[in-house]
Amino acid sequence: MSRERRRSRQQRIFILLMMLSAMVVLVVLRIGWLQLMPSAPVTATSSDWKEESVAQRERTLVLDTGRGDFYDRFGRPLTGETYEALAVFPLQMKSRTNNPKEFDELAKALGIQSSMLKQWMARLTVPVFWQQEGQKVPHRLTAKQLTAIGALHINGVRVLPYHNRYPSAFSAIHALGYISQHPELLQADYSKRLKEHTMTLRDQTGGSGLEHSLDPLLQGTGPTAVSYFTDGTDKPMHGLNLRLISPNNPYYPVKVMTTMDLSLQHQLENYVDHKGLKEGAVVVLDTANGDIIAMISKPQLAMSSINAAGPDAANHAIRAATPGSIFKIVTEAAALESNVTSEGEQFYCNGNYGRYGLHCWKDGGHGHVTLQDAFAGSCNVVFAELAERLSARQFLVTADQLGIARQVGWSSKEAFAPLGRPLRQFQEEEAGNVFAVPQGARDGGQLAQTGIGQRDVKLSPLQAANLIVTLLHEGRVQEPRLVSEIRYGNGQVLAKLARQTSPSQYGQIHARTARTLLRSMEAVVHYGTGKGIRNGIWTVAGKSGTAQIRRGDRERLNQWFVGYGPVGQPRYAVAVLAENRTPGTSNQATAIFRGVMDILAMQRKDEID
């Protein structure tokens, strides 16, 4: 290559390098000018570049929190429903209203004025679902609205599926519980996840019931959401549009299958409301296995308590209360088991016990009665006498054998594999007690009051209903369960919670004692204190009870009825508690028990037909 040609080539390379250097200098100067010079005011058609770079982002709207749902024994959802709702992403008004006619059509479809819709959308800073005034959840679009909105093409407006945890027909159930923001509970249950930043103190957690006991499984693996990408002027970015964000895990959210009958639960809720039960509970168990068919607590758990525990949050079905005369079932069992009486013994009641200020509820007493007559007539004098024949230990042993004064709800005997720790379905269940503090020395007054279900005696409606099941199983105590199995999201079984018994450390009562008590309960309805409920679809048996309590400085009553039906082929055991009743009122629990049994009979008849 000649010298001149080499010189010419070097000159061209030098010129090219100079041009590139000049371009780099210009870019650097431009960036410096943009950084140092004041920003131009933003207009409807232009904006500052720094604001645009910050504004360009991903807008996200949660469609489903990913929390697991509950189902009844027939697979009907107790929580959770998915429906179409209107989602609105905050875009600038220019892009929203580029077709005023379509915007007016949208307002018309929603049934509001166009100006109101425009003002509402102008105030949005984050994506939201459309809610009608007064609604707390996104509006469920009707078929007519879906058709009308489907024909429109408005930027930032989409119809999307929304998973609502509490369906429109949802009636808050204490046994299921509620979810809420509860930082203290999160700190106690999820300290590790909080440290790993996979959970925040703003997250919701189960506050009571199954929502709490199964919360680690219900939490799932994250929400399902949609993202809408916008540029610096809040216009949708071409080619991105909506993007679905989902954990994409076929195993979650889980499905919790319960033993509850949703239809029956609703029927009984409506019935007890109609009968005016203000405070108390109704528990319905399957006599074959102790499964919980329905569990109602009053006052009703208000929807406002779903996200924050209110004064009505306590589940009265598992809260211990003074039982009154229904505890005479335990007293008679203890007396028979300890051989201090027999079914054929004769007693005499003149209305007064003669000590401890104790008297019979019936003026003049019951006269000469057998043990069965005394039970049927709920004679306080006879049962106080029986109680004084017993020791505190004999009371405690028999109560434990019958599942009283201890928790009886389903619990795992060892670590529950999916949780890695023991599971108790009803964590709030109260054990109750027979004696608050058993006396070292014999106290006849304490024993007499205990024998008629007063003094320190407390048990829950769940225990009372299960007591009936125990007698029907000749002394074998069942563990009532509300959850039968937990399934993965794809339907595979994660865990089965098999039926199980809850044997006492003292063994069980004799079968003949159980049969004697069942006959006594039949006598209650045949000619005793429950004869007013003889007429009905099924022949039933049971025991009424009225306990004197105090609320502050006022005297009040707990009214009970526990029993089963139909006699001969028992299908259901039922416990009804009407709390805080005014003295002198009729036993509301007895009347409700009869109605509950008739509803159960009609339900059973429909199933057979």
C-alpha cells in the first residue's frame, strides 16, 4: 500500500473519531442541561421528562387474595364466589374521554350520571373495582350490563373476574370465624415470615374459628392480580395491555371441606331469629359419629366484625355457661356408677331440702317419686340428696367419662402434618368445670348445688350435645369435628381429618347406665317437664334446664334443652341454650328445640323422598 493511501485512510479514521466524540459531547451537554435547567410546566399534551420517567409504571389490581375457601358437606361454598366486575385503571382524562359517546354509554349501563362517573374516575390514583354507593364489595355486573359494557372500548376500563370471599347470601358463622388485620397475632404466628419480608403487619390473618386454626394453610401462596402498563402520560403502553400475575401453583388455594349442611344452617338461623333468640346457641350433631351439622351462635357475628373483632365475636356454642338441671344427667350417671342409688329407689320430696336454703322448683314438692320420676320432673330435692351421697372425686370422674369439664372438639393426637404442629379445630373452646376449686374436706352445700347444675358448674352447648351422643353410643365419647378433609386446589386430598373418639383416662360409664339415662330422657317428654313438646313430626327425648345466674347486679336465667330424635332411631342430637333471660319467662330453649327437631325431620324427609 502506498504512503499516500495510508495517509488518506488515517485521515478518514480521524474524522470519524472526531464526529463520534462530538456526538458524545452533545449527549453529555444535553443531559446536563436537562438536569440543571428548570422543568417546563406540564400541560395536557406535554409533561416534564423526569415526571414521565417516574410515572411510567405498572398499575396492579388484586382479583383474588389467594386465601383458601370453605365448603359444606355437599361441596357447596361457605365462603368465596367469583363474578364479573368493572375494573377501572387511573388514566388521564384525555385518554378516558376520547370517545364521549362511549363514556356516556358506560355511565348509562351503570345507572349513574355521566358527570358523576367522570368525576369519580378523575379522582382515582390507583386501580379499583366499581362499587355502587353503600356497597363494600365490587358490584356484580348483570347480564345486561355485561352486554352493554362489552360493546365499549374505553382505555383503562375492563371487565374482570373478582373473587369475593363473602358471597352476597353469606351469613357470618362463628364456627368459621373472621379475618382481620391483627399485627399482634401476626407477630405471634408468623415472626419468621415477617423477618423474611414475605409477609407484612398489614396483611390479614384469621382472627377466630377455623379461619384462625387453619390460617397457615388458608394463607396460600399469594394473590392473583392484573397489571396495566402505562407510559409517562398515563396512556396504555402498546403491546403490553393487561398482564395476569398469578402464583401459578395448582395446589393452592386449598379447599376446606366441612361437615356442615349449609341449607340446614340457613334454615335454623332464620328459625332462631324468628323465635327471637338474642343470646345463646344451637348445636346439631349427627348421632352416628358426632359430626357437626349446624352450629349457631347469637348474637349474630356482624359483617362489620369480619375485619375487626366486635362484641359479638364470641362463639357461644363453645363457650361454657351454667347448665342448671341438664347437669342432672351427670349427677344421675355418677350416682348409678357409684352404686349410691338404683333405678327402682323411692324418694320423697315435700318441696324443701331443709338446708343450704335449697328448695324444689315445684311448690309443695313432687311427693313420692322413683329415680326416673325425679329426673322427668327435674326434682331439686332428690338430686341434691343424690349429690350429697357422692364425693367430689366421683363427680369429677363421671363428668370426665362423659366428656364434661374438658375440651371435646376434634384435635390431632400428634403433630398435624400439613401444619407441622398439633391442630385443634376449635382453639377458643372452653373446657368448663364441675368445681372451680375442689374442696379438700367434704362440703355438703357445694355438692348439693353442684348436683343441680349450679354453683361452679359450667359446660358448653357443644359438650351438652355431645353428651347426648355419648349416651347413644353407650358411653363412648366422640370428638365432634367440623372439618372432614382439606384438599389442594386441584382437588387432590391434602389431609383427611378422620372421625375419632375421646376416651377418658377413667374409662367409660357402663352401657346400662347410658340406657337408663336415655329412658329417663324419654320420660321427660312423655310426662315430665318437657311434655309440652310431645307433639311434633318426630317423637323426641331430652332434658330441660334453668340456671340462675347474675349479670352485674341483675338476676338472670340460662335456659337449656338438650336431647335427640327420633326416639327409636336417633338421627340428631341437639343442644339449645337461651342465655340472659328474664326471670319468670317460659323456657325459650325448650320451644326452640321442638322447632329445630321439626325442621330436621322435614329435611330428612326431603332427603329420603
